[in-house]
Amino acid sequence: MTRTSTPSAATAASRRAAARRSRAAPGDITVRPVRRADLDHVIAIDTLVTGIEKRHYWQRVYKRYGIAAAGEQRWFLVALAERRVVGFLIGEVRDWEFGSPPCGWVFAIDVDPRARQSGIGTKLLAALSEALQRAGVRKLRTLLSHDNTLILSFFRSQGMMAAPLIPLEMDVAVAESGR
């Protein structure tokens, strides 16, 4: 007797197989500096992940990090699979802030959810790490929300751990106009 799948089970299996095929192998991923033409793809990934389109924000970020002058230690990198932007990372070297010698900072990293678990984030972080090593930087840091378990798990899987810094914050009173 032959066992047959119900249509819903077959459909689910078909979707899982398609998702596996759409994930690129890490060797098929290329990382390069962002180009102006990539910005819409970066915005689309961020919008998909956050649920908020921040076009003006990303245009400012592109101007600061994507068009960095020669010698500036800033990177806006994109990961491509089959010539399609599937992830991005933004970082830079900061010197002597908070009493710290020059160190690298990751300000943003994200991967299209449909392409996750393919080594894309790892490749992006490795590309930044190599650039930092060439610049003579020995530490890489980032800040993230304590409840962002997905990105926290990713950074921990890459070998990052708690830094010797304590973030502090306070509410700032908003001045009322006309007073």
C-alpha cells in the first residue's frame, strides 16, 4: 500500500524544499561595498524586518557610510546571492570615546529573513573584521536591545561577549515651544 500526502502536507513540504533551494551556500555569497543602486534593496530588507520604512534615514546613512571619503574607516557592506542584495552591515572605527583605544563598531547588520541560516551574516561580519585587522584594530563592539534575542544569539555565535562597558540612559525633558 502506498502512502499519499494530504494536499496541505505536500504544499508545506514543497515550500520547505523551495526555501532550502533559495538559500545560497556560503561560498555563493559575495560581500562588497554598497552602491547607490543597492539602497532600495537595503531599505526593503530593513522594512521587511522592522515593519517600518525609513527611507530618509537610510539615505542619510548612505551619504555618511556609503560615500565615505578615502582614508575614512567606515564600511557599508552588502552581501549578494545570485546578484541580489540579501544582507548588509554598517560599521566604523571609533577612537578614544569612552576611554577606549580605537575599536570597530557594528551599527547595523541584517539579513533578508528568507535567506537566513546561510552564513550571510557570518560573511558580512568576517569582511568587517578583516577590514578592521588591516586598519590595526583589535576589538569589535556593538550595542543591541536586551530583548533582541535573534541578533544576540547571532553575535554570541560569532564569539562576541559582554564588553567592559555599561550603557546608561535617561529620559530627556522635551522643551515646550513658546515658553
